[in-house]
Amino acid sequence: MGKALAYNISRLSVRFGLLLLLITATLHSCRDDDARKMLGKWRSVRVVNRDRDHFFSRSRLFLDTMGKGNTDAVNRSIYGVVNMDSLRRELRIQFDSAYAAQMSIDTQSEIIFNADSTVIFNFPGKTEKGTWFIDNDGMLDLLETNELGHTEHLRIRIARIDKNEMTLTFVKQIEEDLADTSFVTFRRKEN
């Protein structure tokens, strides 16, 4: 009976080892496949960031309603002016400019993933370089060097990728219990 038990355990060990090897090879193959799909030039087409989008919509609402319903005396004490229409118009111009700049970054940024593990980030008005690889967890690891020579390590989740489109999830830790999360969708761009 002891020999049969040892034989069965031995067979299970071999099967478990083969299964583990197959799983490891499959995971490695998926990482390699994602890495091959990433090669080339990508242009951002959409950024979803709930906190930022909420900030812009709340700010727009505030600018559209600020000072309405107040007396001239109240507006003078709070805002320092009585002519709220002119103030709202001026602030709205500044807001629209900031919003347009953000949307420009969201839809005019490019990332170029090269086969030699280098990466180039082209943002409106600046270019940054770095290196990239997909780690054992399937995360995109970037070592980015800005124009000042400072290097930053980013770990980005690949939410979705196919031959023409990919969505990356960027999480920036602001405080210990507060993170800023953006979902950026890119489309492949022909050279």
C-alpha cells in the first residue's frame, strides 16, 4: 500500500509540475503577445478621469451661477465687484482656456513603443523618453526621463489591447488613501 501511495503522489507531482510549466509558458506567451501588440505609434483619443471630469463640470456650473441671486452689496463683499456678468465672462474665458489645454493634451499625445524597449512620449509642447517592459504581473512598467533629467517609474495596467486600440489605466497616488485614476484610450497611428 505504501508503494502505491508513493507512486500516486509521484504521478501527481509530475502532473502538477507539468501544469505549472504550462501555466507559466502561457502567461509568458500572453506578456510577449501584448508586448508585440504595443510596438509602434499610438495617439491618445480619450481620457476618462471621473474626479477631473467632476471638477470641470462643477467649476463650469459655479461660473455660470456665481453671484446670481445676490444683491450688489453681497456681490461686492464676496467677489469685490458688482458687475458679475463681466466677471463671469472673464473667468469663463480663463476656464475655457484651461479646459481646452487639458483636452489638447488628452487627444494630441503620442506614445511610441520601440522593439529595443525604448519609449518616446510626445505631449503638446514637450517630449520625454524612457524604457518599457511588461512585468510578470502583466503590468506595463515605464522608466520615464523628463527634460530635466529626472526619472520616474510608472506601473500602468493594460486594461485592453488589440491591434488597433489600447486602454491603459494610470493610477497616481496623491495621498496614502487618495488616488487619481485615469483611463486613457489610444489608437494605433500609421507612421
